[in-house]
Amino acid sequence: MNNILKNTRKGFLMLALFGTMASFADAPADGIIVEGNNTTLTLNYAKQGSAVSIKDTNGSVLYTETIETTGRYKKNFDLTFLPDGNYLFEVDKDLEINEIPFTLNSGVAVFNKNEEKVVYKPFLRVSNDLVYISKLNLDNEDLDVNIYFTKNNSMNSQLVVSEKIKSTNNIEKVYKLEDLGQGRYKIVLNSAGRTVEKNI
């Protein structure tokens, strides 16, 4: 009798496992579908607060939207308002930015999957008087670190740390903040033409 119960439980567990695997297999992948002048961007696991933008080759933002709910994001874009040329969709998440370049020709977008790119943003954490900075750096971009201190009731900032961290695959650095009296620190990180700032 015990063997029958064990085998029955195993059977239910196997069915549940196969059902879960099948549901993941049926989920469409993130991506873009173009039908005529209509372009549909789908993100299956979008997070609230992430941003979707369209940029030109100069980095100018032509459209931006903040994703309001966590889960599946799907939006149709009519790109006929843009002149022919090169552009990119940018999906800005917590620690990474997905760049999806495309070319417009008579309002029809053409995407090349091989040109898609993920840019990893630096991660910044502050604990007491220590600043922890880390970055997955697969593109081997240098990271500029600048930390400013502004005394209370003052408009002038003092640069207390300025360092260029040379490219490595994985950047990890810790800074100790000096006790400079009452005031606030501003940490500015620059890499690959992008800036991350934090006030503490």
C-alpha cells in the first residue's frame, strides 16, 4: 500500500513538472515582430519601473515610456513619424540595458538579431561609511568614479575621490568615505557614455 501511495505521489509530481515545463516552452520569447508599418515589442518578464525608449544614432531620445506593471509588456509602435535611418529600442532595467538596433526604410523597420547588445550598468551599494561598486564589464569599458562632498548650507561641492578604473571583465571596488562633517555625498559613475548617480 505504501508503494502505491509513493508511486502515485511521484506520478502527480511528474505531471506537475511536465505541465510547468510545457507552459515555459509555450511562452513566446522576448522580441520584435514587424508587420508592415506596425512594430510590436514584447517583453515577457518586464519589471515595474523599467524604461522603454527609442533613440537615434546620436543618443537623442525620441520616445520614452516607464513600464507601470511587472509581468508581460506588449506594445505596438507606428514608426512612420520617423525619417528613414538607423535607430534603436532601449530597454533600461535594474542592472542592464538591452539595445535593439533597427533601420527604418519607408516606415518599415528592419531588425538584425546579431546586432542586439546588453550593456551592464554599475551596481552601487552604501553601507555605513563604505561605498561598494561592482560592474560586469564584458565590453571592457573604463569606469570613471567621482565622489563629491557638499557641506550643509553650502552650494559648493568638493571632489574627494576621482579615479579611472581601467577595463577588466569584472570591476569590484570599495571606497571609505571620510568624516568631513555635516553634509552629503554625491557619487557619479561614468562608463560607455552612460552615467549613474547616487546621493547619500
